Amino acid sequence: MRAFSSGVVRRLVRCVAGSETFCIDHQWLDSIQVIENLYPSRSADGSIGWIRRFDEKVPVFRLADQIYGGAGRGPSRQGVIMVLKRNDRKWALLVDKVVGAVEIPSEQVFPLPPIVGDTTHGTFPSVIVEEQGLTLCLAPDRVVPSEISGPQALRTAAWARPTSGVRSAIARREGLAASAPAENTPRHKAAQIISFTLEYQKPLKPQVRFAVSAGQALEIVSDPPLISVPNSPSFVIGLANWRSLPVPVVDLAAWFGLSPAPYRPGCRLLLCRGASSGLREAGVLAVPAVDDIRKIDLPFDCKPWTEPVGWNPSLALGIYQAEKAMLVVPDLDAILSFQAATSGYAM
């Protein structure tokens, strides 16, 4: 096994619910039971039955129901039951299957970016980044009622990677750019912007282009490993693995209330950082379906947009008319800090 400076390794159990794979810390696990041990009994707390552990009746919850909803389904006849424990409490989760236990170095575990979920109260406090993709870490006490698991601890994953992840990923990218041939490296980044359109579901009139500074545009990639995150905001498509960093993938058009421009297999993603987020965790996001990308030297001919727009203009740093198009400069920092600014978000 590769040696890491922190020396912290966690043993996790992978389980499958629906089409998704999740990880649970092995410390939560009491035992694994077969489905034949289930006594079906639908309860008001959402449990689908119970199993007997010694002299105790342990309630069983279907994990897919607890994450995605759908408690109206009938009794289960297949799957595996994971019995979990916390102090003197026990409960169980019914999953499709248990894949097995793995050991993960702490350097591969990151807190969930704020825009995607709440690491303190949410179901998924962290995410594992591996070469083959990303896996969400599940907090099993947060998917069942608190009267079952006890008061929920207000905590983040103490063994998750520290907040230097964004800086190191950017440094790796910029280090590679610095070693590239001079003709591939812009000479005057501060005096340029990157302008682009999106592949919208419906054509827009007038045409809407977006622009970020050249210093904010990090890289253009296609088909990175990507996962969805249940119960994340509607404009968040999921998380992508970029340079061993979990990066939120954001439908920029949907954020503004325009016709969505969602991720499609094979589409290009533009990696961007916020204007002031070089020293902040979760300071990078990916915009999918970018098209017609142009590098523009400053200054260039444009004027403020004077006509009303059908969305909240405070979501943009500026709105301009350039040629015959609306040019929108998104406030990337506002998107990246969405979790803390939810109450101020309006279309």
C-alpha cells in the first residue's frame, strides 16, 4: 500500500442501493444479516420491519427509501441487511448488496463541497476520491429518525482531507501549464476573458454568452468520472473527479433560471475558480455543455445591458451587450458559497 504522510487509514464498507454505491465506516457495523431474517412490518417511523438480535428487536429501514423517498413500496424479498450500532442503540439498513470492506487513506477523503451538501447535518458528510471515480460516504445515523439512532452528532468527518485540496489541485494544474510550450500559454492572462455559450435544451433569444476572466478558467475537460448527489440543489448535476479533487458540476443556465444546459456524456466541461477563492476550500466548479469558446483581449467593445431580464440580475457581476448577444459575467463566488446564502437566492 502506498505510504501517506498522515498515516490515517479508515476501513469502510461499500454497499449498493439502487444504481449508487455508498461507503459506511466499518465502526458503525454490528453485523450483516440475510433477508430471510426480516419480519416485515410497515411502521410510521419509515421502517419496513424488524430483525432479532439476541433479545432485541432491531428496526430495519430500506436505504433507498430513506435517501430517495418511496416508502409506499411493498415488503422487500431480496437484499442484505446491515445492522448498525451506536452506543446502546441498534438499527438496520436494507441494501441491495454489500460489496466488501476497503481501506482508504485519509488523503483520499474530502468534505462535501458546501454547494452540494451539508457536511454537518447532511446524509453525506464526505466523499472518497479514487482513480476509478468518486464514492459518497454515508452517515448512517442521519438516514433514520433521531429517536432511533439517538441525537445526531454535529460533526464533520474528522479524518477527511484538510482544506489544502483546492490549492494543491490548482498548483498541479498551473505547474503543468508552466512547463508547457510558450505558444500554448497566454502571455497576458489578466488582460483576457474567456467567453462561451452553452448547449441549451431550448434556443435562447437573444443569444446569451457567459464570460469569466482568463485567470478563473483553469481547464477544459471531457467525460471526467462523475456521480450524482441525492438531495443536492436542482442546478447541481453532481461531483466530478478533477485532479484528485471532488468538484461540483453546476448547470450555469439553470442557476440563472434560463433554459437548462445539462451534462451529457461527451460534452465539454469548463473548470473555473471563484474570483477570490484561490485560498478557499471548494473554490472550483465545473460548467458542463460549454460551446463556442473564445479568448477575448481587453478592452473590447461592449455596453451595459439596459433591457429587463427574466431572472435575478444580482446573480451576475455584470450584464453587457456585445455585438448582438447578451454577455453575462456570473458571480462564481456566490454559486460556490450557495449553502450559506440559500436564503438570498431568488429567480
